[in-house]
Amino acid sequence: MKRSSRTPPARPIHQRQGTLVQATFAQVTALYQSNQYAQALELCRTKLLKLAPKHPGGLLYAGVICYLNNDLAESERYLRAAATAGNSFDAYTNLGLTLAAMHRLPEAEDAYRRAVALNPRAAQAWNNLGNILKNSFRPERRLEALECYRRAIAAKPNYANAYNNLGHALDAIQGDKVGAEENFRAAIAHDHSFLQAILNLADILERTGRPEEALARLRQALALQPGNIQLLGRTISLRRTLADWDATQGPSIEDFLAALPSRTSSEFQPLSLLAWPEIDAALQRQLAGEFGRTRWAAQLAAEPLVPRVATAQDGPLRIGYLSADFRNHPVAHLVTQVIAAHDRQRCEAFLYAYGPEVEDEERRQLMQAADRFTVISRMDDLEAAQLIRDDQIDILVDLTGYTTHARPGICALRPAPVIASWIGYIGTLGEPRLADYLIGDAIATPVAHAGQFSEALALMPQCFQPNCPLTPLAPPPAPAEERLPEGAIVFCSFNQVFKMTPQLWDDWCDILREVPNGVLWLAPGSSELIRNNLLKETQKRGIAPERVVFAERKPLAEHRARLALADIALDTHPYNSGATASDTLRAGVPLVTYLGETFVSRMAGSLLHALEMPELCAASRADYVQLAIALAHDAPRRSAIRQRLSEKLSTSILYQPQRFAAQLEQLYRAMHAQSVAGQRGLIDLSQPVTSA
């Protein structure tokens, strides 16, 4: 049979094109999987999506690569097209990631919900949906977050990130520390180098009374990531909290400083840095700003809710006080009576409470002191900020800053034309949008130090720190009841251990060495380990450990009464006493301090200047030591100082909240006037006022 000479018929054009599309998509996939993202994206754009504009896989790859390149607008465009073309859970999951990165969380939530509806085993979508719900302040949504994480783990049993998130949620939402610990351990079991899970486990161990285990975990993580700034900071901070100052054990402050130039994280809590003498004011400002801009990036990127320029008005200013500490807390002890003393013809006080929801005597007093008291704990930052805006607050005063339960994200949304930082965080927030002013005074925050702050300084006439009124103290107990030796010179310091440093302990032991009958009377400390470490450090410096006496915990009224047993109070440096100093002075005990170069190192000096007793402020560490020794050896001088202190206490503004409130209102008026004029700059009222 004769063969035909005819050529085979050509395939239809659409078949040939389909083959080319498949081959091109295979090339894109290979490039993506080998991390050649730029080439993969170029091939998608110039060939694949020209051949097949609605190709779901090509659109998905293009969207994901744009996300990785931080080209979020293009990522959203491609991923929305991919979701429409293929209706795939992958497209919706990645769209959710992109929208979340753009701080459009409601849209991201919707994308994740579409993903899990399409595929109930979409583990990443469940996990990411849980993250959005967990950060809500509505209880029902936070409980739903727990279920999301459990669904993610059920779909992917080795999903370390979901275990870590579930652990964090159990702790934060239900206070279930046992469940949290189990999940953090599971996360680490599935990923031995999972830094955040290790940090979370260490935190749980520390908070449940196992600090040595926590420290071991942190050191284990440091072996994996020796230059990680967050990990170094947390480890050093825990060591300082435990009075673990052994220089042969790492890490050290020097390690932290050496790692700073190559840091990739800004997540280390700057509060700890205030107590480290090796961190100067400029570095404090820099790291605080990085922390704030990283942690509250979404709120800082949002449009302000209220313009920064205020409008003139004739009536009283509406002052909003924002705090996590409207409860039994030193901040509440300081501000309650000042808020109650506001002249309602000049200022109305609106209090916004978040943090722990408690019903104690301090909160009841604050509710009575306020014109309006609102709990915003269950509102997210935007809801809380919108409420403050709707209340037409003229000046919002943040009393928490970067301390525990901090929510500067509310201030970042700019719900008032003027925002001030006061009393809760004794340092700069480092980011101008978080606060316009920092309330200080000429001693604590002198004008010459203005460059240390992202905020403009607003200086009170006499002192930045308020107090409740003087009330009669109960008679002190016998020294023997406090285990204080009869006839001893009693140096006291009831500050937290994190404020104590090796340098400070050198100074205190030098003082004890020169005062043979002196003893050091300290707060009880939170564990036997801390007490043993301090005693070991005392002995290392040649001082008998029995010369350190740890007090027992007592109610505040009893504690204030027993303080009178002390002869001299020794301030901590660089992180001074605050409310502790006020209590000590209230009891009539001379306080020796060293005026440093940072706000936090000048707090006690501010109190002493307000009492017109600057002679108790030393200009150097050496002068601080010599002043304490001189007072210990001069009983008549101590007696004269106590007599003067007793006289000054009754006349100073320090314990007169009505006078303090009048001065604070004057400062608020000056802030408001600047805002009306479209200005933001130094306000200096630091001249004595003649009228109350």
C-alpha cells in the first residue's frame, strides 16, 4: 500500500496555545520553587499572563511575589484577580496576608473566612484568622480565636506557629498558664529554633515562679541566635531582675551594645533600658522610637481622627486621662486626688480605663473623682480612639506609656488635638505622633535636655510628680519587729530589684564599709533566689551578708508607718525612686539621691527640690557615697534635716493636690493655647507661682 505524502493536519491554534501556557506555567513554578522570584515574576508578566490573562496559577504567583517584594498594591491586584479566576483557598489566604500587611484587617478577615469556607483544612488561613480575632478586645471574638488555632493544628499537626499562637491566646484570654506552657513546648518540639515560642515559654516560666528555668531557656535560644537584640535584651533584663550579676555568665550589656548596629528587630521593651546605666539618653530615645513604630505601625499609618489644631473655646477644657493603672497601683495613688481637685470651671476629667478589670477601693475613688469614667478594656484601639474623639477631648493624657498593658496605639490614632505623656513612663516614647508633650519640670527634665525627647517639654512650675495629701501615719513598730538591730544606722531602699545594678551595689557596700554599725533594709524581693543573689554580691564585696535585712510584705498603711524606723533612704540610680521616694519622704526620712543625665535619674531630685532640700542631691556617684556616709556619722545633722523635712512637708506643693491641680490646669491651658495657634513647642512654667 502506497504511503500518503500528505503532512499531518496542524493542531488547532487553541491547543497549541494551551500547551505553551502549560509549559510557561511550569517554568514559572520551577523558578519560584528555586527562589528566583524576579525571573518568575518577569515571566508571568511578559509571557504567561499575556497568553492567559486570567490564569489562576500565574496570578497567584505574581501576587505572592509582589507581596514578598512589599509591592502590596500590585499584590492585592493580582490576588483579587486570582481569587476571582480560580476561587481557590490559596488565593484568598494570600490575599488576607496582603490586606493584613496593608492594615486593612476587616478585609483580611473576610479573605481568611472565604479561604476556610472553600477548604476547612486550610491551616494557614485558620491560624491567620485566629491572629486577627485574638487581637480584638471583644470576648466572643477572642474565644473564637482559640477555636481557629485548634482548627489549624487539627489540619496540620506539626504547625509550630499555631501551637505558639494558641499558647499565647490561652494565657492572654483565659489566664490558662498550664495550657499556654503545654502549647509553647509543643511549638518548640516542632521547631527547635522558634524564637518567639522560646521567649513566650520563658515568660510563662518566670511568671509561674521558675526564673532559673526561664533563664536557661533564653540562654538555649541565644546559642541559636547569639546576635538577636530582642533575645539579648530579654536575657539581660531577666538577669537584672534576679540580681544575677556574675560577669562570667552571659550575656552582658556589652553583648547587647555590640549587637545594636546589625539589629533586625525593634521589639525589645524599652522600659528595661531606663535602668541600665550603660544606655544613654540618645540611645534610649532611638530604641524607644523604633519599638513604638514597630509595635503600633498600623495605628501610626492610619489617618488622624482629629486634626492637630484645636479650636478656641470659652468653657472648661475636657481632659482625658488614659491608663491601664486605674486600680491599686502607684500611678493611681499619685493622681487620684489631683483629678478630684480639678476646678470644674477650668477642667472636666474624663477617665478611660483599660488593663485589668478590677473593682477595688482605688478604682472606686477614681470613679468618684472623674466627671466620666469609662472602661475601654474590651474595645480595640480604633473603637477606643473614636469614643475619645466623640467625647470631644481637648487634651488626652497618657498615664501608661510603654509600661505593662501599654496601648499607645490609641494615641497613635490621634483622637484629640493635643496628647501629653505624664507620670506612668519616665522617659520619651521616641515617636512624635504618640505624644505632643511630656510633662516634667526644670529639675527632672531641664530645658537643656530637650533633645532627649521626641515630645516638646511642658514644665510644671515646681514638680512633675503629684501625690495624695499628707495624713497622719501610725506610730512605727519597734525595730525588733522588723528584725532591725537596736542602735544600728538603718539605710533603706524599698525599690524593685530591676532598679539595682552592680555599680549601685558597689556604692552601697562602700557606704556600709565606712559605717560599721549600718544595715541595709530592703524590700522583700519576689523570691529566695533574688535574696540569695543579693547576699552573695554583698559578701563578694567584703560586707557581712547579715547586714542586709529584708522586710516582710505589709499593707501600704503599715509599710508607710514602719519607714520612720530608717535613718537614711538611699535612692537607686539611674532609675530613681518615684512613688517609693514620696512614701519615704512622707515618713520624714532624708533621701540621698544622685542627679543623673536622664529623666528617670532625676525623679527623686525633683521631689527634693520641691521640698527645698537640694543639699540631699549629689552631683556624682562619689558625692552620693560620701553624702550618705557623712549623714550616718552626724546624728545632729540628721536630726536637723528631719526637722526641716517635717516643716517643709506641711508647706510644700508636693502633698497638696489642690495646689498641684491648679498648676497642672495652667499647663493644660498653655498646651491648648499653643494648639489653637498651630504650634507645638516648649512650655516653661518653672517659676514659682504666687497663687493657688
